[in-house]
Amino acid sequence: MDELIEYIEEGLSLSEDMKRDLKEISKVKHLEKGEMVLSEKSSRKIQIFVASGCLRAYHKTENGKDHTIQFAVKNWWISDYITLFTKQNSVLYIESLSHSKVFLLEQASLEKFYSKYPEFEVVLRKNLEKRVATLQKRILGLLTLTAKEKYQKFIEEYEVFERLIPNYQIASFLGITPESLSRVRKEISHS
Amino acid sequence: MDELIEYIEEGLSLSEDMKRDLKEISKVKHLEKGEMVLSEKSSRKIQIFVASGCLRAYHKTENGKDHTIQFAVKNWWISDYITLFTKQNSVLYIESLSHSKVFLLEQASLEKFYSKYPEFEVVLRKNLEKRVATLQKRILGLLTLTAKEKYQKFIEEYEVFERLIPNYQIASFLGITPESLSRVRKEISHS
DNA sequence: CGCGACGTTGATTTGCCTCAACGATTGTGG
DNA sequence: CCACAATCGTTGAGGCAAATCAACGTCGCG
């Protein structure tokens, strides 16, 4: 019943000790649609693993506008890296977009876990490498594409998400307004 | 004389064996201004460590426009993560913006090095974590800021670079045109 | 039912781009 | 050592993609 362990074992077979410790530091949480996991007040340093459902990490500007940094579904990690690994704190909100099951892991506990089981580092590293590649791609997309192209690329790559996510949030991920997205969608459907 | 080893030892003290192996897999290269390290033809999988000087990684679109992914100075790594860690290959060019000294490390050799010295993984991981945070911040900036704000933030954060980098390359990093950057600079100087 | 959240559409505005021209600087070859 | 070309930054005029502002239809839910 522990999706986190199942997921990790795709990359590394875990000893009983590791499993036990992992269970100890991870708290399962079931989330309602719209429920917040992370907000400004609770500037907890945690990482979140998604066992089922769909989550979103976003930033709010002073004038109240959302900007989505990341969506995450089953077997994805979602966390506020800016808070975790720089001096700034809690710039991101993380909310659930549906019924979700997640595992919460305190960064401090994770660090201990890593140093107790250094063989775990390699899995982590590979995950991070891919993540960096993904982010570089996203930056390229933001720099080079038009609103229409961004959306087309999004529905190609994020097929899984499409149904789960309201359009205005997709817009905020692509860096365009909901109105523009709506027009783009209209244009695409007419062709 | 080995800046790479010096740099790594800030985070982890190296055994003689590690040093020897590191030297074996890293090739020093001195670069002229304008010289390419990585281009489409040579789709080599390498990572680059900057010992001195300044480099730039960028992408070229079909219509010939540059889009800068990263600048790097002393003690930075610069690599094409998209080629290294996804199926796409060589989407980035990497060039030197000044006299530079760099270390080139084949990804394959690095992998071997990592598995021979797993204690090295932790350094790597921490580096990647910071990198992810930096990229997340950049995405936030691209999503939320105006041309002027982007430039102001850039000169704050990248003070070191300012003199080394021509303005049109800064523009291509910020996702604006050189003309717009010029107007922004004018506006700022008049206030 | 009635309210609020969401998507759409239209009218208008605007920030930035495009295109074009022109100095300033650098460097290169005769 | 100078003439010339190339590169880079700047400025102006005009255009366009996307934002803004506003209104309205629809759907789901308390």
C-alpha cells in the first residue's frame, strides 16, 4: 500500500531497514480538491510525493495573480525548491486539484535518511538531472514560442493532465492570460 | 594548478585516488573569445567546468535567433542538460565569451567516476538541488516580470557578468529584443 | 433556486517587436 | 597607419500579438 516505496524500488531495491525508516519519515495525507498543502504561513521545508491525484505549485504576485510553476500527478515529486535550497522562504503555494493522496517528507528527515543510506543518493541525483533538463526545456519554450505554440506543446507533453486542470491554470503555467488561451483554443478547433 | 579539484574540495576532501582519476577524465582546454565548445555537429555528451573566463549556452531557432539558456563564470558548470538527460540531442551551442580556461568531462567517464566513488554523489546532488531552485526562480521571473524588471533583476543578480557580456546576449537571456533592452536601459539611466 | 467559478467573446489598449537607419567602436588587410 | 568592413548599441516609425477591461452564458453545487 505504500506507493512511495513501490516507486523508489523501480530504481533501487530497498532493504527492510530502509523501508522502515522511509515509512517513519513519510506522512500520508489525503487531500480534498482545493486543499492547500503548503502556504505562506506554514513555511515548512517539505518535499511532497504524489501517490494519486493532481497537485499544483504556484506563486502569487502582489496584485493577486497566479503563476504556476509546476503540476504533478502520480509518481511525481512536487516541492518548493526555492524555499528548500535558497535563502528566500515560502514563495510558493501548493494545492490539490482533485482528491489526492500524497506523502509528506520533512527535508530535515530526508537529509538524515540520505546520510544514513548513501546508496540512495544516486537515485536522487538522476531524478534531479532529469528535472534540470525539463526546466531548461521549459525556459526554452518560454523564450521562443508564441501563445499558440506553447499551448500545443503543452497538450502534447502533458496529455495526462488535460482533464484535471482548469484552463485558467494552464494559462498561468504558459505565461498567458485565460482570455488569450481561450482564443487560441478556438483557433485550433477551427482547423 | 587544478581549479576543478580545488573547487570540489570546498565540499568534500578528495583522496589521492580520486584526484588522479579526476585528472584522468578531465581535459583542460583554453578557449579564445568566440570559440565554440559545443555545437550541433559534435553532439558529444560532456559537462564543462569553468576555471576562468565566461561562457554562454544558447539555442538557435530555425529563423536564426539566439536564446540564451545560461551564462557561466569561474567555478560554474555549464552543460546541455537536454542532450545529456533526455532523448533529444544537441539543441544547445556553448561558446566562450572571453579568454577562458575550462575542463571538459565526458558524461560516460563521469558516470564511471560516480560509481567508483559514490561518496561523491552527495556533492553532486546538492549542486543539482541549487540548480533546480535557480531555474525555478528564472521561470518565475519570465512569467511575472516586465522587460524593465527583468533587466533590473538581472543586473542585481549577475553583477559579475555585466562587463563580460554584450547587451544583445543579455537581451536573449531575458527573452526581449536588443532594441527593447536598449530602451529599457535608457529609461533606467534617466531616473 | 441562486450564487460563484469558469470559459468565452468583443472592444480597446499597450508593451514589445519589427524594420530601417545611423553613429561608435573594433579589428583587419592593403 | 589608414581605409574599410563588421559588430554592436541606439533611435525612430509603425505594426502586431497579447493584455486589459467588460459583459455574458454555462455549469455545478450548497
